[in-house]
Amino acid sequence: MLSTRLKERSVENSKKTNGLLLYALIFVCGTLCAHDEVKSEQTAATFTAPVKDSQSSPDVKSQAGEQAKSAQTTVVFSEQEIKSDFYKTYIETFYPRAMVIRNYFFEQKTIDEIAQALKDILKVIVDVPWFYVANNNKGFKIRHYWEFFDDQLFIIDDYIKNAYVNKETKKVCSKKPVDLLGLRRSNSYFEFMKKNQRFTDYCNKHSVTVFKDFYALRFDFMIKLFNEAILFKDYSPALKLYRQLSRQVTQLEGSLHEVRYRNSLAVAQQLLDILRQDMVLVSRKGELDELVEHREVA
């Protein structure tokens, strides 16, 4: 009798848990709605299609092995919207890749140049994500590219975390942790730190807001992957993504995004707690089934 009541209660709690999961998923997904495929499909190009020159920017193509976009690719922004050389010589001509961007367009550039390039990247990914990977939006579904865009933003984020700004020239260079460990063995490290400042510290001090927008967008892609892990009741990936989301929110402190994304993180924590409880209930139900089966056999 006791075992029957416990089984009925566990089934009832499981149904409640599933309902809460779906409700919370809808709530958290609201953070991401501005970047969904509906918007990307509605943002159809209305400008004249230019002839793509696959030979423009030959240095980047030869050094980085970039694949040029085909001719007659649709223009997605007007001259008034996009003015940077980075967009015209790279994004509009080649399929962007984060490794190329960080190695050839960020290294030894000024903060202003990197900020403008990052604005262009964010504008494309948010407004017309298909243009990052294709010549037109025919058949494009952004849900097929969540992990791809998350990976692209991760590579750029890794550069930002390990980059330094020269206090005199204001140019940016990347210094990996291994390089700094080597420098610490001599006075070279102290000389380096006198002349340079961490990239993130510089941007926070001078209120370079585009980097806050970058971290907000990265959060959006990560929360989508988190939602999928929750939906499929895959606890380990969900926990890992939640920890990454927590670190991401710290990058938004002091920005206009902070309150909104902290609220989303709080809901994500609730989801994780619900999933953990659900897993415990399922585990106990399995143990109970085994106990009942054993008693019936006995």
C-alpha cells in the first residue's frame, strides 16, 4: 500500500515538473526572441545586389584560406548603416570566421577600429544572421546554427579576455597566459605591464559599450543551448552552461543589459533546480519499482 502511494506521488510530481519546465522555458526564451529566425527572414534585403569580387582583400584570402562569397550576393545594409572598411572588405566579401577576425583584424588595431568591427559583426548576426554563412536567406533557419554562432563568439571572447592595450599607441595585442608566465621570470613582465593595460579593464574604464552588447548576445546564444539541455533533461551540459552564463552576466555589470540578464539567469537557476529534483524523483521511482518487483518475486 505504501509503495503504491509513493509511486502515484512520484508520477504526479513528475507531471508537475514537466509543466514547470515547459512554462519556464517559454519565459527564458523571451530573452532570445529578438534574435529568432522570424526577424532574420523579415529582414530581407531591399538594396541592389552588388557583384562580389572574390579577389578583393587578397592578403586575407591567401593567408587565412577564406572562402569568398559568390557574385550577386544581396546587399543587406545601406552605405549609411555600414561605413567601416572591415565590413566592406571582409564581411561583405567573405564568409566570416572568428579565428581570422581575431588574428588579422583585431591584432595591432586600435580600440576604435576593433569596436567598429565588432559592431558590424553584431549587426549582421542579430539582424541578418544568414548573411554570415550564406548568400541569401532562402531556407535559412537560425536554430541550425546556434552552436556555430556560439563557437564564433567564444573565439572572439577568448581573444578579448587575453588581450592588452598599449597605453601609448592604444593598439591591441594578444598575450596568452603562457606568454605571461614566461615573462614573469624576468623584469620583462613588469616592463610589459607598465606599458600595457588589460583590454577588458580599458573598455570598462572608458565605457566602450559595444563589448557589453557583445556579451549580451553571447548570453543569448548560450541560454538557447541551456534551454535545449533542460528540455532534453541533460543535467551535466545544463549545469556547465549555467556556470558559463553566470560568468557571462558578471561581464554585464553596470550596463543597461544587467537587470534583464540577471533575471534570466535567476530563471535558469530555477530550471536547473527543477531538473535536479526531477532526476531525484525518477531515481527514487526506479529504486521503488525494483523494491516492489523484488517483493512480488519473493
